[in-house]
Amino acid sequence: MKLLYVLPFVFLTACSSQVPAPLVSDAKPAVTVIGEEVTTTSRYYAFVPTPSILIFSETRNWRHEEGIAGATLAIMKAAKEMGHGYFSTEHSGIFNDKDLARYDVVVFNNMTGDSLTPEEEAAFARWQSKGNGTVLIHGAGDASHQDWDFYHNQLLGTTFVSHPADPQFQEARVEVLAPAHPVMEGLPSEFMAVDEWYTFEGPPSDDFIILAGLDESTYSPVNNVYGDVSDLRMGPTPADHPIIWARCFGDSQARSVFTAMGHRYETYETEEALLLLKNMLNWAAKKTDPQSSGCKK
């Protein structure tokens, strides 16, 4: 017998500045799942090819509405170029062994908060350990994921602190720090970009490869509007303030790559961001660098 759960809808207003977080319960809401079949996707899901890219953007904390929309469209276009299928969802029930087997890349597209149950987290870790790839975009690197140890330590490797608020979006110089890495292939040695620039407690651990950093002299790393930390400087050189990094781990050389860029849809209207996104997806899927030369030895 099929069980139907009616999910409440929370209407959020997207704007160009931060708004108070939506009121959500700490408890994980029910997801319409029967066994390992994700029923919320109806008949369409049966036609998702293998391999595909799973685009997951459930929001349990801040919601980056524009970034989610912009990145999703850009990922779909890139997937077609790669010869991959794609599937976009906010239903975490898809994180089970059977459904994840369709995918060789999972994109956490501005996912925030405690979005997966412990069982779903374990299924993802098993999937990742098989040599698959993960891409994390912007909000997927904020401080709302610390309860998931594997995600926070193995995929992120550091902790978000804050971002500028006055103004929130600023132009800054991005410097490529690992030009030979496949994720940075084709990008100029430096470029200007407008985004909501994240600050972290420090660079990720030595297990990660730092791919690009910010020149703090080109923008104002200050937040005097809210929060306990106003001075968001990480250091005088771009290497002190990384914003893009990657990692390989395990015997299977599973891959993950994170970019702090991607708050707005305008991000994906720039050549640099589009090329970076394509490079991340191809590297995570092992379509480039099949011998794992871009992994830390």
C-alpha cells in the first residue's frame, strides 16, 4: 500500500541581500519514499539515464534562490556537453544505494542545513567511497553542515565564519594558485569576479589542494552589520584566503571539489565561472585526469 505524505510549502522571497532565515523545524520532515523508490519524482525518474549528475539543493538554512537557479541551468547544459544525464531534486530520499547508483557525480548546489538523515548520509558515504565525485557550490560550504562529520571534514575541511555585508556583493581579484590542475585548465592566471565572498577559519587541511584564492586588497573583507566577527581578513596573500579547493581520497581516488563562488545567477553569465563549473564536473566524473595526476600524493 502506498503512503502519501503532504509536505508543507514555505514561500521564500528572493532578494539581493540577506534576509532572516526561514523558520524550520530541527526535525527532518517526512519524505515520500516507498522502500528505495523515490515516489515524489513520478514517472520521469524512470527515464533518467546512467551515468547522470544529481543536482541536490535542499534548503534547511539560508536559501540562495538565485544561485540555485543559475547553477542548475548551467549544470544541465554542461551535462549535455559531457554526454551525461541529469536530475535535480530537493528530496533527500534519493540518497539510498539503489538510486545513487545512477550517478557518478553529486552536486550539492547551495544545499544548506541538516538536509540528510543519518541513513542517507551513510548511503552517500558508501557511494562516494566507490570512486564517485562530488561538487560543492557556495552555500554548500557554509557553517550549517557541521553535524555531518563526513561532509564537514572529508569534503570541506574547514569552517565558514562569515561574509561581507556592507556591501554584500563586491568585485574582487581571484588568483589561480594551481594552474596545472585540470579544474583550473583554460582559466586565466587571475580574473575579477563579483560575489558574496566567504571567509573561513583557515585554509582546509593539508589533504586538500588549494586551487584559487582571493586578493583581499581588492575588496572590503568587513562585516559591521551583524555577527560576532567583523574583520574577515584571512591573510595578505591569496593563498591565505582560498575559495576553490579539491581533494581525492581512498583507494578508489574518489574526488570532491568546492567553490565558494555562486550566490547569484549572474555568476554563471561569466566565462570564467562557466568554464570552472564545466571543469569541476568533468574532473569529478573522471572524464578528465583519469590517472589522478591532479590528486595529492
